[in-house]
Amino acid sequence: MNGFRKSIAAAAIAGSMLVGGVVGAVLYGATTIAASAATTATTPTPAPPGTTPSGKFVPNETAAHEATESAAREAQENAGQVPTVP
């Protein structure tokens, strides 16, 4: 009877591992779906001149824009600041 009890214990452990894995996967999937649904992609709109913009400054790093930029402006953008120089 000792071998039978070992088989039952092994089956119980394997079953609980399987159920735990399924429950973990379902919970992970639900939180991933909820997190992706909570985020929305929006395009930032520029603030009118003379006002303080809200949010994080995102510099324009395109080659055409970089070619016309002064060194002072580039330094401000690299520092994460809103440029105040042309």
C-alpha cells in the first residue's frame, strides 16, 4: 500500500502544479490585457507660444530639423528642457 500512497501523492502534486500554472497564466493574461487597454496612444499637440506646456518635452530629432538647429538649442533638448533659444 506504500507504493499506492506515493502514486496518489505524486498525482496530487502534479495536479496542483498544473492547476497553479493555468491559474497563473489566466491571471497574467488578464492583467496584460487590462494594462494594454488602459494605455491610449495620443499625439502631443504643441502648446501655444507664450504658455507653459504640460507633459514631457519630446525633441524633434529628424535630420532636416537637426541641420537647422543651433548648438544652444540642441544642448537644451539633450538636457530634456523645452528650448528657449532659436
